[in-house]
Amino acid sequence: MRKLAGKNVFVTGVTGFLGQAVFERLLLDFPETRITLLVRPQLGSSGRQRVESLMGRPTFNALRDKVGTEGIAVALEERVDVVDGDFSADGLEIPGGLDVVIHCAAAVAFDPPIDEGFLTNLVGAVRLYEAALANNPAPHLLHVSTAYVAGVRKGVIPEATLDHRVDWRAESDLAIRARADVEAASRKPEILDSFLRKARAEHGRAGPQSVADDAEERRKTWVTKRLVQYGRARAQTLGWPDNYTFTKAMGERAVETLAASHGVPLSIVRPSIIESSYEHPFPGWIEGFKMAEPIILAYGRGTIPDFPGIPEGIIDIIPADFVVNAMLAAAANPPEPATPAYYHVSSGARNPLQYKGLYENVKEYYERDPLPQQGRGAVKVPEWTFPGNLRVERLLRTAERAVDVADKVVTHLPKSKRMRDLVARVDRDKGRVDFVRRYSDLYGAYTEAEVIYTDDRMLALSDSLTPEDRERFPFDSAIMDWRYYLQDVHSPAVTQSLRELSRRERQTPTVKIQEREHPVVALFDMEGTIITSNVVESYVWTRMADLPPDEWPRELVSVFGKIPSYLQIDRRDRGDFLRTFFRRYEGASVEGVQRLIDHHVGEFMLQKASSAAIRRIREHRHRLVDELAVGF
Ligand SMILES: NC(=O)c1ccc[n+]([C@@H]2O[C@H](COP(=O)([O-])OP(=O)(O)OC[C@H]3O[C@@H](n4cnc5c(N)ncnc54)[C@H](OP(=O)(O)O)[C@@H]3O)[C@@H](O)[C@H]2O)c1
């Protein structure tokens, strides 16, 4: 590892999960190494400002403990250069003097639009290395890939170049051209007419500009969805589960070709599923939610009755710090220029964790330390039976149909308190079914994989380290104790914020709204949108209740007598109509109207409210609580 001392190491993706951990390790353990970072400016922050703001994160706790905040500032000043740039765009410039280029950044969502996946994971990677090679004669290129570039094949996958004959240049060119094709298709009159029809139905009364805006928004959404479909379909017809693994596989090919043509050393590091750290910067360190966390959390809340997957199948998880350590060891030991080195950083070959083992450990953890259930004790986690994927799929389809029927029924029934409770229940069920569907579609290929990624080269690399380095930078998965990791490290890390939130809720039942620099407001149109009445009807209700009964006939005759002229103004300009009509409220007291709303009209409005709208408002409220929870 000491070979990195005195070198200049270039890193991309440091604002992300893995890159951030690589950066931390370089700052903490390699004081004689210079670090150059590529960061894209964002929301008015330069690359350097983004890097400075990273320093407050828990990732850098160990470094802060060692050198203090001032020490960090000095290290940033003296050892770190930041280049502002986006490698998916043209015109990237990378300075000279680099010894190693660690390319960590990528588009990691499973299903990006096909062109975006290629632009980042293939074209972007090539642009980045070309820019680096323009000013550096022979840097060691360390390309972070994924074990899943192997695609949907089963069996044993060696640490070697991928065996496929797909023409990456043709795939990349066609993928990037796909956007122009889809954009053109979205402008066909029959397609535009369909957007316009839907926009008119929803926003016709708000005026032609609102209709046009909505139609254009629908067109853009259609383009994105279509490009996602292009990516998924193309990946699957060639043997990859999704666009992410497909573009990463094509990216590997492009980078191999480039490194060979420049005669530079190339290491390709392929981690499997990266989860929280085993040890460093502290056990359980994780940034954001990765792959297994949403399922572990939902299971702990008792909301997933079963999930597809082969119980004996191997779920290949590797802690983040093992990946970082392996990358740094690979960076310190470049291969010969003509022979790229491939490393699987994975656990399936020598310390396999079965899907059932993952489930049993997580279940044991929750049985020992269950999640609290709001006001109703603790959650009892369900027993998964692993009935086979076909049966889970059949159950899922039946559940989807049942929820769909219930949804239609509750949407069209008259509104009442009982109905509102029913709607809430249907929503809950729908949320659960949607969750299992989304995640089983996304992760199907990962929970059913019957594949082993061999890691002999990775082990040889680990064995080549000095005993001190092996101890300080471990990455041999055989040393992992799954029970300890899953029950004492990973699951507590995943559930920590939820437990803290419910502890706080128990302590302080009132929600405190924090001052925000940019407040968030959710505004809703009422009449004709949330409630099935119109401004006239609402007025009649409110005004009648505020007037003595002997004045009702006069007021009603006056309102209805004016309806033809109101309609005429409404047809001409909605704003004019509202202004004219709302003048009728003149003389009504604010307190009176408030009292009426609280005691009479509120209940009437709730009964007239569309259940879909109430759901939407509830969703906003949930989101608001989530955001508040993050801000606390
Ligand atoms: N996470 C896993 O489980 C996993 C497993 C196997 C392999 N990997 C591989 O590990 C690497 C890191 O993954 P991750 O989970 O750390 O990803 P991540 O958290 O999503 O971070 C992605 C990083 O890439 C940067 N980036 C993306 N496009 C860019 C562009 N055009 N120009 C400049 N920067 C750009 C992002 O910067 P912004 O902040 O500006 O967006 C961010 O820093 C990837 O190569 C991925 O394929 C990950």
C-alpha cells in the first residue's frame, strides 16, 4: 500500500457513496499522497465547495478525531486539488502529473433512459480517460465496474474480460440516437393530440396556457418513459437484467480498447452488492439507502408477507470498506500495460451467504429488537415461506387485482367517515403490493442469481500485502462473520434513523417545524379539483349559513339570477369570473366564515372531496414528515 505514497491519485465520484469513502481513506492513511478530484458544480456550489461541505459528514468522523477540523482544512488546502467538470459533457480538461486515475462515478440507477446510461457509463468514461491521457503519458487506470456485468448467465464467472460479442460501438451510437427518434415520435400529431386531450380534461378551466404547459409536461414524461423502456428491452434481449449492468458491461469493453490503444495499465474492480462498512470509518457506515435497505426496513415494519427468491441462492453482499481497501490495493499494484487486471470484490465464492441465511439473520435481529409500532407495542415480523417464484408471482397478481378493484370501488362510492377509513386501508394495501412488485421486478435477477464470482485474483492481491497492511486494509471476505455483520452491524445501521424518529415522536408528540432556508408549500385548488362542487355551490353553503334564514330567498334569487352572466365571464376569462364572484363575499366576517367552515362546511367538504385527492394530500403530509425527520 505504501507504493501510493508520493503519488498523485485522481478520483471521480467523491460526492457519492463509494468515492467518498475512497477519498476519506486517502486523506486519513496516505498523508504523502496528493489527491485530485473531479466534481461537477451543483446548485451554485463549485466543486471545491461541495468537497468542503462533505467534511461535515460522519464518513469523516475518524479523520476529524485524528486531525481536528483545522487539520482537515489544512489537508484540503495542501493536498487536494479539485477540478470542476462533468465527464458526460464535451470539453473536459484534466491536469497533468497524475499517477493513478480512479473512476468511481457512474449512473447507478437500474433503469436510466437508454441514452443517459450510455452517456455516463460508456461515453463519459471514455471522455474522462481520454482527457486524463491527453496530459498524462501513462497513468494507471482503475475502473470501477460491477460483478453484475456478467449479465443473467448462471455458473462460475472468472475474473477476466467478459465473453460476449456485442458490438459496443453500435449499441452506444444507437442508444444515443434513440433520443432523437423518441423525441420525433412524441411530436406526431396523434400523440400530441392525446396529451392535449388529457391536459384539457384536467386543466381546461385553468386556461389555454395551463393546458399547453401540462401537455408539454406529459410529452416529456412520455419521452423519458419510452427511453427507459428502450434501455430495459435492449439489455434484456442481449442477456443483461437492466440498462445499468448493460451499459457498465459495454463500458468495460470500451475502456479495455482505449487502454490497449494507449498502452497504459488498466485494473477493473467489480464489486458485488455494496452495503454498510464492516469496520471503517465505523461499523455500519452507509450513505443513503442502497439495495437491501428498503426491503430490510419494510420487512421489519411487517409490511412484506413474502418475497421472491431462491432460498439456497447466494446473495452476494460485500461491505463498503472491503471494496475501498481492495481498490486502494489494486491502485498501488498496477498490472503490465497489455494485460488488464480484473478483481471481483465479492463474498459468494469463499464466504457464501444464502438468501435464506440473510432472511434468518434479519428475522432474528427483529425478534430480538423489534421496531416499535405507533401506539401498539412492537411489530411482529412475518414468517417467509419461500413458496417459489411462480407462486409469489401468482399471489402478487391476485393481490394487485384485488387492490385495483377495491380502489375503483372506493373512488366511486359516496364519501363518509367510514369510506374515508376504507380508502386509507386500500391505500395501505396498495402501497404494500406496489412495494413488493417494484422491488421484486428490480431485484428479481439479483435474488434468483445462481452464480458465483470467483475471487482468486482478489485473494492473491490481499495475500501480497504486508501483514500490517492486510490488517489495516482487509478485503478478504472469508474473514466476515455474517451473523455479527447482519445482526450487530448492518441491521442496526439500517434501522437507526427510524428508531430515533419514533423515540423522538414518543417524547414530543407535537411536530416542530424547523426554519428552512427555502420553505416548501403544497397548494391545492379546491373546487372542481379536490371537491366535486364549484365556487358557486361553496359560496351558497358558506353564505347561507352566515345569513339569517329570512335573507336566504333574496340571496338565492340574486345568485341564480346572475348565473348566465357569470358563465359568460367564466368562458371569457376564469380570473375575471373569480374576481367578480368573490366580491359577493363582501361584508361576510372572517370569524363568521371560519366558524362556519369548522362547524358545518368542513364536514360537507370532506364528504364531497375526492378520495384520490385526499390520498394525494396524505402523501404530501407523509413527505413533509419525512423531510422534517431528515432536518431534525
Ligand atoms: N452501490 C453499489 O452497490 C455498487 C455495486 C457495485 C458497483 N458499484 C459501482 O461503484 C461506483 C460508485 O457507485 P456509488 O454507489 O458510489 O454511486 P453514487 O453514490 O450514485 O455516486 C455517483 C457519483 O458519480 C458522480 N457522477 C455521476 N455522473 C457524473 C458526471 N457526468 N460527471 C461527474 N460526476 C458524475 C456523482 O456526482 P453528483 O453528486 O454530481 O451527482 C456521484 O458523485 C459505480 O461505478 C458503480 O457502478 C456500486
